[in-house]
Amino acid sequence: MTNSKTNVTELTEVTIRFAGDSGDGMQLTGTQFSDNTAIFGNDLATFPDYPSEIRAPAGSLAGVSSFQIQFSKLDIHTPGDDLNVLVAMNPAALKVHLGDVKDNGTVIINEANFTKKNLNLAGYDCNPLETDLLKNFQTVKVDMTKLVGTATEDLKLAPKLIARSANMFALGLVYWLYGRKIDNTVDFIQKKFAKKPEIVEANLRALKAGYNYGNTLELVKTTYHIPKAKFEPGCYRNMMGNQALAYGFMTAAEKSGLELFYGGYPITPASDVLHYLSGYKNMGVKTFQAEDEIAGVVSAIGAAYAGDLAITATSGPGVALKSEAIGLAVMAELPLVIINVQRGGPSTGLPTKTEQSDLYQAVWGRNGEAPCVVISASTPADCFYTAIEAARIALKFMIPVILLSDGYIANGSEPWRIPDVDSLPEFENHKTSDPDGYEPFDHSSEFLARPWATPGTPGLEHRIGGLEKWDGAGHVSYDPENHDHMLRLRQKKVDIIAEEIPDEVPYGEASGNLLIISWGGTMGSVRSAVEHIHLENKKVSHVHLRHLNPFPKNLGDIIKRFDKVLVPELNLGQLATMLRAKYLVPTIQMNINHGKPLKTSDVLNKINEILGE
Amino acid sequence: MTETITQPIKMTRKDFVSDQEVRWCPGCGDYAILAQVQKVMPELGVAKENFLIVSGIGCSSRFPYYMDTYGFHSIHGRAPALASGAKIANPELSVWVVTGDGDAMSIGGNHLIHTLRRNIDMNILMFNNRIYGLTKGQYSPTSELGKVTKSSPMGSLDYPFNPPALALGAGGTFIARAIDRDQKHSMEMIKRAHGHKGTSFIEYYQNCLIFNDGTFSDLTDKTTKDESVLKLEHGKPMVFGVKNSKGLRLVGSQFEVIELNGAFNIDDVFVHNENDKNLAMILSELTYVDHLPTPVGIFYVKDEPTYEDMVHSQIQEAVSNKGRGSLEQLFKSSNTWTVE
């Protein structure tokens, strides 16, 4: 269907950002492009970025919402650094994002919104479309709103609906630019707005108008082809981080034969975990939207005592409120998973922006000696397996587990190879119904897990709580020796897990000049940088930690085999400090706190700086 | 085929006494309440293993340790939230919360009101001694205005909560008051609370011998209690006083005392209706009125579906509409594509 006068150029990978006002439908546009790209067969990673205001004033800088996607014929790990294409639906979007566009990159603009009022709101003194601000870019200026109006003239639509359909025009134009079919989006629009035929028609016409606009006009001389990526054979779907957490815990419940209980209080960016789980009542999931963060975790502790696989999800400020109760779960030695989808802190901080600054809080943030297991997810799809791992550890070791995710991977998406259900392991737990020799705090099992006697089990009536317990019998004890013993025992319950988790295998050589250690959502950026540096035959290796407390038992040995250790983090050096404290090694910190994902190029620059020293 | 009929073993108070030494101050009102609960529980027809007693922090919250049932001594104020999670997880349990005026109404106020409005089936026994005992004598959210305590040497400046009014306002479906010293009546209240499916709230007037001794003495002393206590009984006139010589009549929306000695007779006395929420509100206002008797008994009771029943019926509804979900279906619930 491509116009015969247009050249088709093959590319390896492309990064596109759709940006506009909060009301312009950029998240929907981006999600549609992602789904279509995934079905086409590219590898991809996405990054939605939206304001914390629900409806910031229209046209303002604060109200700009964006959705970024990188797609490729290769295996990629991030949504990309700099942009090949920026779609800017209004002046504010152009102002906020133009700095991220590569030289000679494409900027697609909806001219309709470049009114005097919007220009003022964006802080432009004069219209950038009439200056040389865009001279280094390939600019496609289209009055999308007017063209949608023309395409829908006979429908006599309200001007507002016409304006709101301009995003589909932009999507159609980008589909054409990358030689993509529009069928999937046509299906989507028909299903999503099935009850509103007028909206279906407006959106379909806008989509087609955008596509045909590219096809028939010669504004753009070149379109692009990004061949399919080589994936491991299998059935795939797109997966977002918070969705993957929900799926992971439902899987863990099925595989452990337990019922899933979720207690929590809404908080950005964790609420989607609750939203997803509350939609799966036919899987038997019990969700409890509690009155506050404290009740969220405490209800989960009650459910854990009663025998459910109990979880709660929140973000940093919520974990602060839950801290005392997490200490109770430590004391009561109950299986519990606390998810922290981290966001910019401290205090209310940057609620919709990403950060990795709750590692100290997870490891140390409770009164008394209250060690918890801490693990972290590295990518949207990895959230699925990290959830399963968290549940497995909680149940096997009768212990609370903190699972760290972050806003970047929570809302980001990537293709996920659907696992074979039978290949996922079953879980063990410590439920007991045998009164013979029963003691509630019997720690004689291999991993010090106490028996899980749940209310309703005859003959095992017992009391637990937050006061210090006598080892074994579990009654309240102020005995000095017992207290010291129990503190050490609860610490040992965490430490012993290192014996059971797999050894780390560095990506790259086993020894060399530089080892990069990362955790959480920076995995993709660091891995991409290391892949790059390997092309130059440099001896840089990468360890990405899932297990943060305890660390894998061979981590110290790995560190010893490298001259230098670099720890890039979106905080002020929390993992770096923990590594220094534990292994007494100097660590080079790299800390960026922009509320944005780590850039591959920043890591690469830092590597080169260190190797050049 | 022979059928074996298992006769339930009759339980007694002893079955509910744990091996832990009770460590409340000698003479504490908590002893009486503990004994009442231990006497009532064997008679409720509930298997012992199905009792779960949850508490927060405070003198009263040591209660679970003294009961030979499942028990959870949680953290300050959070017992209703913990009990909620346990009850939703396993609706078969008979869940009891033991708490105090500080635990339930101060640090845990939020959990109390939200549990009441959700109507989760549990029995909340709030021991109200109008003082902080375990922290050694500060004023509580039910202490009277001007209370001189360690933390209020010139008198407290907080107006007190009125517990039945608070519970009514929160949407409670069973609201009662009992007095530690009146064993027979208290045991009746405990039975009724158990019989109510939904959140039952009993405010227990309980004497703290050490820090607030005698705060309820008007209601317990033989010489004064007849004049100061109004026992509410459904369908019966609100009489009190020595030989029930007095009654309450309603004038407008206010109660006033009438003497049943000729000018008024029993027909002039207002008849209690425990299902009338407006009446319950008016009665709750008698809590701090000096010239009127203090009501005890059931202020209000109403049957409403419970939260946990609705949780489980939504699950059943989802399963019957969509079928029991499987992981295979879940994983393939959106657009998929296959790579050969």
C-alpha cells in the first residue's frame, strides 16, 4: 500500500514517544501502538509517563502525558534513551520533550493546538513552528483536528469529540510511517466503544485519515521497516509490571493450593495490583480494600494466620505506615509478602515518577532487630517470576518477604512468553494438623520454619503476638538469654536463605576490570550498556541482583575477581553502602535522581570514564 | 451399615482456661470479664478450635493469653483489622476482639469505625475504664473533661467520646453496654453478641482499681445502682429505681424521669425497641447526663448482610458466570501471538 514514490529503509530499532495533554489520549495511543508492534513480532519495551494531577489545566506543562516505546528486531532491554520520533499534540508537549529527540529525528505535530493561548501556557513567546527551533529535525506539521473534522463532516460530531479523536489520526500516521497494518486497532476500537457507535465511527475515520494522509501526501519521503525480532519459540503476550505481579501471585496461590488474600490501600503506582486482582474473583481471589495502609497489611497478617497466601501492595509512604505491622509479622513468623512499587521520595515526593530509594527502608526500616527477606523485580515480565519467588520464600521459610518493584517497571510493558502451567513448580508450606508434640514456635525443621497451625485445626490452639516468645513453646518471655537467642534466630532465618537461592553468574567474564552490580528496574539499561561495551572487547561484567537480603552467597567471591565495582542506582547509593558494609570493598557510585529510568548512554559514559582512568 | 453418632463432648469453663498465669492487678475488673467469657463460650455450640480471639495493646489486650483458644495479641489499635483479615480468610471462625477504650477509640479508632460499617461478623468487647492503664494513668478518649491525670495535671481538655453514639454513627448493627460487676447481665450480652451475625460491639464498663478506681461506682454500688442504671429490655418499659419505682417517658426527643406513684403509671413509660435506631441515638445521649440513669443492655440490633458473606458470594457469582478460572485461561486472556 506504500506510495511508490516513498523509499523504505530498514532499521534495527526505533524509539517513539507520543506526547500530548492529559486529555489527548496518549496512553491509549501508545498502548495501541505497543500491542500492534508486539503482534507484528518486534521486541519492545514501553514507558508511560503521566502527571500526578488527574486533570492538570489543559495545555499546561504540568498536564503533559507521554508514552514511549522502543521496538527492535533485536533483543532489547529498555524503552530507549533518545527519540527517533516525537509526536507532539500541543506546544507544551513539544516544549517538555523536544530536548530528547535525536538530531535529524522526526517530530510530528498537531498544528491545530498551536494556538496563542496554548503557546502562552507552554511558555513560548513566539510560535516555534515559525522559527528555526525545529531546523535540525524532520518536521511533519499537520492540522490533525481539522482533517479529522473533514473526514467526519457528515456525522455532525461535537467539536470536542473531533478534537479528542486526533490521537487516532496521529496513530494512523505513525502506523503508515512504519508500514504497519491498522487492523488490530480497528478491532480494539470496535470492542472498546461498542456501546457508543458515534465514537467508534469518529475514531475509525480519524485512524484511517491519518494513515491515508501519510500514504497519499508526499510530506514524508521515507518510511521504515523494522523486521521481526528472533524470539524463543512459544506463545507470547504483552505484559505490564503490576499485571505480572498479580498474575504471579495468582499462580503462586494455585501452585501452593492456598487461597489468595490481598489487603491494601490505594496508592500510586501500586493500585493496579489491587485493580487486577479484584478482577479475578472467579480465580477465588479475596481482595480487601482496607481503610488505610496499616489495616491493609494487618488484615493480610490476619489472613496469613488463618491460612491464606496473604499479600499487600503499596509504595514507599505506605511501607512507612506498615512498618510496625511488618515487625509483628517478623515476630509472629508468618508467611506474608509486602510489595513496594517504589516512587520518588521522601514524603509524598514524586508519586508518579520512578526511583529506587526504598532499599534501606526494606532492609532496615523497622523498630528493633526485625530482619525481612528482600527481593526485587527487574523488568515488567520478571515481576511474574519475582512474585512467585516471594511467595515461595514466604511459605517455605515462614517469614515476611518484601518485594521491591518500581514505577518504571510497574507501568512499563514488554513481550512475555507464556509459561507452560505444568512446568511451574508446586510449593511447599508448613501447615500442620498433628497435635503430637506440637509447639507453636518449634524451630527444629531444616530451615527453622515454625509449624503453621491455623485456627480451625483441633488440638493446636495457641497464642501468638508481638511480645517476645519463648523458643519452642511460644509463650511470652522476658528471659534475657532467650531474647538474645530469639533475635539471633530470626536473623538466622533470613541468612540461611542464602544457602538455598541460586549462585549468581556474572553476565560477561568471571573476572576482569570492572564489575557492575545493579538491582531492580535498572536491569535493562545496565545490560544494554554492557552489551555495547562487549562489542569493544572490554572486560566489563554485570551482576543484576534479585536477592537483596540475603545476598547470594557467592557475591563476595565474584566481587573479589574484579578490579573495580560500579553500582548505578536511582538513589544516593543504597546498594553501594550495603555492599561496602558487607564485603568491605570500595564501590564506585553512580546516582541519578531525575524521577526517570536510568539511561543506557549514561551508564555507557560512566563505564568509559572508569575504564579510561 | 452402622452409624456412629459422635456425641459432642460437653465443654466447661476449664476447657477455656490456658496454662498462663493471669497478671492483671488484683481486683481488676478484667478478671470478672475473663470469667464471664470463659463461662459463656462452652455454651455457644462452637467447636473450641473455631474460636479466635484477637487483641491490640493495653491491659485488656492480654486477654487472649488467658484463653485456651486460638489467639493473636497484635499491635496497638489494629485488632479489628487483623480480625477482619482472618474472618474473610476463614468465615467459619468465631472471631472475638478484646480491646480497651484507648486501643479501640484512640490509636485504633479508624479500624473500629470501618469494621463497624462493613459489618464483618465478629464480637468486639471494648473494656472501657476511662483511663490508660498499661502506660500508667494518662487520660483516655473516654475520660471526662477536666480529668486530672499524670498527663493532665490541670485537667484534660478533650471532650470524651460517647461509645454507643460513635458505634451507631459508624453504622454498627449490634450495640450494647455491660458492666463488669453484673455477671448475669454481662453473660447475657455476650451470648446475644455471639448470636448476632455481623459486627457486635459491647462497651464494657470496667473498673481500673489503680488509676481510676470508682469511676463507675454509682452503677455498681448496692446503694446507688438501682437509681442509676437503666436496664434496656426489648419490648419492655424503661423502668428503674428501687422496686422499679421510676420510669422514663419521651417528651419531644428528650427523656425525662417520671415517678410511678400515682401521677404516672407503667403505661406512661416508654417501651424499648432495640430495632429502632433513632431511639438508640437518643438513649446513647444519656451516657453523660447526670440526672438520668445510664442505659445498659442492647441499644440497637439489626440484621444486615455481612461483609465476608458478600465477599464470598461475589466469588461464587463470578465463578458461576465465568466458570472457575484457570491459569491457562488467565495467561491467554489478552492478544497473543506465536513464535515458531
